[in-house]
Amino acid sequence: MKKEAFIRNRSNLINSLENNSIVVLFSGKPCKKTGDEFYQFTVNKNFYYLTGIQEEEHIIVLSKIKGEISEKLFLKDLDLDKELWNGKTLRDTEGQEISGVKDVVYMKEFTSYLNRLIRGVEEINLYLDLDREEMEEEDSIANVFGRDMNQKYPYINIKNISHKIAPLRMIKSDEEIAEMRKAIEITIAGVKSLMKNAKAGMKEYELEAYFDFECKTKGVKDYAFRTIAAAGKNAAILHYVNNDSEIKDGDLILFDLGAQWNLYNADITRDFPVNGKFTARQKEVYEAVLRVNKAVIKKIKPGVDSKELNAWAKDLIAEECIGLGLIKEKSEVNKYYWHSIGHNLGLDTHDLGILGREFTFAEGMVFTVEPGIYISEESIGIRIEDDILVTKDGCEVLTKDMIKEVNEIEEFMK
């Protein structure tokens, strides 16, 4: 995206800050794998949202002190010896061009600059990226930095930036939607390649490789998440990622996958019979899930409450489970369906890193719709997932080009 998008994102965030507030966001560091090897680096998504920069070990500082607004980008100090091994890192002019931040310096100036901002102000709000999935996970750079700052400046109020930046990230700009459309387009091409090449006797990972090849040849550098390739009973495991079982004749295989394009994600789930033909029971269960998928999509529009939508969708699935002879009472539905109907989608697959967020749908949100019914005892697990853009008076199915009717699937696989 062009720098104007990141300039706008920073302006929107700064305007939401109270006076005497500072935002410090770190791009992050790669995690050690083993020996001298590191895992592939993924930039902190909030840092990227404000700068457009994907390189590690940089910092953005935004401030509103005594009514005066400033923004400063700190790039890691140059190390010409390391560059011989790892390649050139960003220069100040490049940082300016990518981010639109006019004041770009190197890391050696960071601590003195921050001290100057804080000094002489009676009370300061320091916003950091402090989200955690669970208490036991390792401290992030921001967690460690926050503790250190609190010891040195006890009068600082440490706050989590998520509560300020999440509402902004939930509403996608035209530029963001364009990136997601591209990710979806590539993902659909990959799923079609899977369907064309499926045959009994393959390992799940062998078939998965066709998706990987399609993505790589189209310039994809990373995926939205680890691909789920789950045949037969494996599809009844929600986050199955072993992908190493043999696909048998008569199996349905569930693929939950997504390409990533310029850090924006697609997320699609499709089931199809490896031999190209649904059994009567597979078709019955599949069409039950499909009815819920279509009903929920039809329901989404601005003003709809996400909690109410989720409860309504669960009730629909319960009705379908009764019709399938799986349960007698709706209260038993958790035996065959135990997740929410969808999630926000964007820079993160579960966007903003928060599951179960309750909100009211608004124009510009992108949301997944993914009902499922999982019958382990019948080796059937079906989930049908589409990506939805909320429009002014309804929604657009961004994944509409990915076929999902039984007759379409069987005809395509002939």
C-alpha cells in the first residue's frame, strides 16, 4: 500500500489519544529456532498498520504532549559487517518513503528522545502492545519494556494499545480490501488445484503441496496460518495440522487454508470427496451445513449484534443436527459443533488477536462465516467458510468465486 494509507492510520490513532499520551510500538525480533537459525520473522501487525514497514528491530513513537503531536521512527543502527551476511537494512530515506514519517532517525537516539518527552510532564499515559493469549506465555518486548519504564518512571500509566487500535483495524480501508481480494483470489486458485489433483492413496500433505505450489508461483511469501488438510475422521478435529494420514477412497477431505498477500489474509474452508462423488450421507450433512452458511451470510448487515448472530447460528445448527438424527434436544448440539460462527479477518487471521470479541457489525468490516458439523463416529467433519465484507446495507461474499454447491463440486471434479 502507499504511504498515504499509513499516514492516515497514524492520524486516526493519534486523534483517539488523550492529552499527555505516548505510543511506543516495536516491529519485533525473530525467534531463535536452534543453533544459529531463527524462525521466519513476522512483523508486529500493529507496527505494520502504522508504518508499512516489515523489517525487524525498529520502533515507532507517537505522542500527544501538552497538545503537541509528534511522530518519530527509529531504525535499528547500521551494522555494515552484518549487512555483508544478511543484506542491507533500511536507511532513513527509505523509512520515510515507506511510512510517510518525516522524522526518521536511528536507534541510538531512542532513550534520550523518550526521556525528553516524559520529563516535566506530571502524568503520562504510555501505550504499548500488551495483548496476551494466556498468562503463561513468554513476555514480549513490550511487556519487558513496560516493566522497565514503570520502575524508572513510577508516575507513568501503562496502557494496552489494543483498546485504541482495535476499533480502527476492524474497519477496512479500500486499500486493505484490495489486498484481501488478492489473497482470496490466490487461495481460490489453490483450492481448485487441490480439487483437480485429489485421488485416493495420497497422503494429506501430498495433496496440500498443490496449494503451496499455486501460492508460491503467484508470489505468496507466507500463509494466513498452518494449512488444515484433514481427511475422513481427521476433519472432526477442529485444528488438525498433522496432515500426514492417507486419503482413502470414499473420504471427504476438509481444507482450511489461506494465502497472505502483503500481510493481509484470506481464510477459506471447503470439503470435497476425494473420488469426486458425495455419498448420500455425506451430501445430507454437507447440505445441512451449507444451509446454515447461506442463512448466516444473508443475515449479516450493519447494526447486527455479533453475540446474537452467533447464538442464532448455533440454534440453526442444532436444528440441522436434530434433522440429521444426531441429537434429540438442541442443548446437545455441543457434541457436534463447539466453535463460534466466525471471526474478524485482516492483518491477523483472527484479527486483532482477540477471540470472542462482541461487537456490532458496521460497514467495512471483514468477517468469516464458518458453520460446521463434526461427526467423528461417522468419519465426517464438514465446515464451509466464506469471507464476508459488510457493505452499506448488507454484505458482499468476497469468496463467491469458490464453488460450494454439491453439484458444482462434483461437476468440477469429473
